[in-house]
Amino acid sequence: MRWRIVDKMTHFPWRKYILPLAAALLLHVELTATLQAMWWNLGVSGLFRNPQMFILGAQPICHQLPGLSPGQKKLCMLYQDHMPSISRGARVGIQECQWQFRFRRWNCSTVDNRSVFGSVVAIASRETAFTHSISAGGVVHSIARSCRDGELSRCGCSQALRPKDLHRDWIWGGCGDNLEYGYRFAQGFVDVREREKNHPRHSRGLARMMMNLHNNEAGRRAVYELAKVACKCHGVSGSCSLKTCWQQLPPFREVGDRLKEKYDGASEVSFNRRGTKLDRKNPKFNKPTKNDMMYLDESPDYCSPNFETGSLGTTGRRCIRDSVGTESCGLLCCGRGYNTYKQTISERCHCKFHWCCSVKCQTCKHVIDVYTCK
């Protein structure tokens, strides 16, 4: 009986069953490790939306926040009053991501877990590059504004030097947004998650760490380089004979537009021979600068639901039948076709001004065609 059992095991088609199972198990382990809670979970958790929930000096709260790495928890304890600003920055980044990709197959949807973006971040793709860039930019933007508004104990108005090209008769010294502090703090808080890990040369972990750090920097630079000089006029009867000027943050929509351009022109990279740096995979393309995005993996098509790729699919998404852009039914529906139905919408119309002082409107109803992907 014993030899019969051995003989059966010898002829058992283990390659057919065991190897795929082992591969699936390894993939599951890798996804689980990648999909750990991320710091940008602060943007959707709602913990800091109620000011009463944040009490200065309550250090244990830093250990209760989901998504913080050990280094970020230490910074949280040192800069507790910065955490609501970081939360706002993460939230602004997520909202801008969803705006920029609202007509794309991948529309930056958040999922109901602490990874926020789901399995998408397990792939080192263009989409993951954008999430890192826009989130880091959101923290710079939020911290710089909080400094100016006097919400943080470690910083105040901007101490930036007077621009050389500013008119000599204009005053430099209004309370500007503190971009310098916002940039430095965001660099320390966001990047510490990557820098506290050690990876061997040529390893996948090292490549991913370097990719994330590069894209974080691209997001911070987008905010810094789009900053403007704002001025206010002074003078008799609006003569504007004198101006007071200061440093001002760009609207975050401009940051999102800039990073969306960098997403479209992102560079695919791989290790150099020494396995210590990432370089463009195709030498025909321009070498990526610190302002550009980079990625390691090609993006999936996001047409069908797929847990491994983080795709939610496009079934049920609204599309525009006559468009030629990414929102067109042909592209968004991945060739599956679309459904058409009628929708009645109500809106204000025939508004008239009545003296004094009110505006009265009628309610008009329209029937429109709505198209959704099959």
C-alpha cells in the first residue's frame, strides 16, 4: 500500500494544480503587503473634519490614525497641530484626482478600505504615479496656507526674499503663503514612509521606493513652481500709485492640470546596470526631469472589474455619444456598446428681477438622452 501511494504521488499532475496555486498565493501576499493602509486615508477618514476631535497634547491619537508609518507617527507626535492640515491636503488631492480623471476609464474612484485607491496602487503604473504626485502636492498646498492663516505653531507668513524683477517702488511684505515651509514639511512627512525601508539592489522594492520618491517630488514642485506674486493697490481714489505684494499659492486646479500633463507624458523607467538608479526604458525619449512622472509597469485597460488590477470596470458609466475624447461612448465603453434612456431634469428659467429686491424664477423641465456603458 505504501509503494502504491508513492507511485500515485509521483504521477500526480502537481505542476497543473500546485504551481498556479502557489503563484496565486504569492500574488495575494504581495497585494496584501502593498494594500496596507496609506497616509492619504486621512483624507477620507473624516477624523479631522470635526475640530473638537483634535485635542492638542493627546499624543495617543497619533498611534490610532490608520495609514501612518512608524516615522510618520513620530512626526505626528512632534507636529500634532499639523495633522488637520495634512488631512485637508490629502482630501484635496483625492478630489482633484477624481476631477482630472472623471472622463477616463480609471476615474480615481476610492474604495471602502484603508488603501483608499484599492489594488491600483499595487501596480507601479501611471495612475499610481499620479496618486503620489497629487497627494504630495495637496500637503504642500494645505500646510503653506495653514501657515499663512496662523493655524500652526511652527510657522507663519512667508519669509521668501523679494523677487528681483518686482517694481522698485512696490512694497514686498504682505502675509504670503509659506511655500518654503510647506515644501520642507511635506518632503519630510510624505517621503519618510519610503526612506525608512531598506531594499537590496535590483530589487522590486527598491525600484518602487525610488519611483514613489520621484513622483512625490514632482507633485511638490508643481505647487512650488506655479506660485505667483499677488499685489494690492493703494493710493488716492484708486490711483494705484503704490502696491503691496506677497507670495501666493496657485489654485489647486492649476496644480492638477499641470500634473495631468505630466501624467500624459510620464516616462517608463527601469534599473540601470548597477541597480541603483531608475532610467528611461527607451533611450529615444527624453530623460525624465524632477518635474516629470515615471512609472515601472504598463497600465491595464480598466475595462472590466478586476481585483488584481484594482479596476472597477466601466459598466454603468455615463458617456457622451458624439464626443471624440476619452469620454466618448466608443472609448469609455471599450467597444461593448451603450444603453440609452430618457431623463427628465428640472432647472430654473425665465428669471425676472422685481423691485426691490428679489429674483423670481419659473421651473422648466427638459427631457434629455443619457448614455451609459453596457
